[in-house]
Amino acid sequence: MGHRRAILADAVARLAGIGRLCAVSPLYETAPVGPVDQDRFYNAVAVVETDLDPGTLVACLLAIEQQLGRLRELHQGPRTIDLDLILHGDSVVHSALVSVPHPRYRERRFVLEPLVAVWPEARDPDGTRVSDLLARVAGQDVRMIEDPEWNAYQIDERRLR
């Protein structure tokens, strides 16, 4: 909800406050997931190098969502922002508050495509190349947005290895 690109840019700027911002993907527009009728979403991936443990990092992401006006009124309903922790190095954590890797990221092209765009060598903690997961979700509706203002914002010269 709201001005999607501006909210995402604000979120990325806030992410830079919790670690070293290494890369930001292009923007992608996708159909919403779930049963609620709503507008299409903008998605992007930011890669941040941080010393924070997964639990503390998730708490920071939730705080950023709240600062940007996120209200949790309807599960999978319209929202201003949704920040998820996808990978945290080779960490595997499953608790009441944190699941890393994100339990459904392997099934979502709107996560995999921008992740591979900025971190082509990314690996799942089980060793699987994230880029190899893309073929399984190739039929999902994902469209890269040509947005010169956003693209100028990217940090693509510092791709991860």
C-alpha cells in the first residue's frame, strides 16, 4: 500500500543502518500470494552484511516495518511493507520467532529471481545453489520493473562472491 518504490527505498536505507549494505536488486512486480484480492506487489532483495544473530536481525526488520506504517490486520492482506530474512549465512534456525532459511523462499520466484540477480553464487545452507532453484518456479508471474530512479539506487558494482 502507498508509494511502493518510495517505501522500499526507505526500507533499504534503514537496512543500511543495521549493517553494510552490499547489494540491492532491481524491482520486480508480482501477483500477491494468498486468498486476499489486492494490488500487485513490488519485490526486491537487499544483501546486508551484519554481525547480528538471526533473532536480533528479525527484530530489527519488524521494527523497520512498524516505522514504515506496517499494520498486521489481515494475514496475507494489503500492507505497506513486508521484510523477511531469507538467508543468514549458513545458519539454520527454527524457533517460534525465527525461521531461517525462510521456509518458503525456495517456492517463490519473486524471492529467488532478485536474490540471484544480486548474489548469483548464493547457496542454501544445504549446499544447493539458489540459482538452481529458479527452474522449479519459472512459471510464476514475475516481471522486472524498468525504473531508472531505482536502478540508479542499486549497488550492483559490489556483487557478492
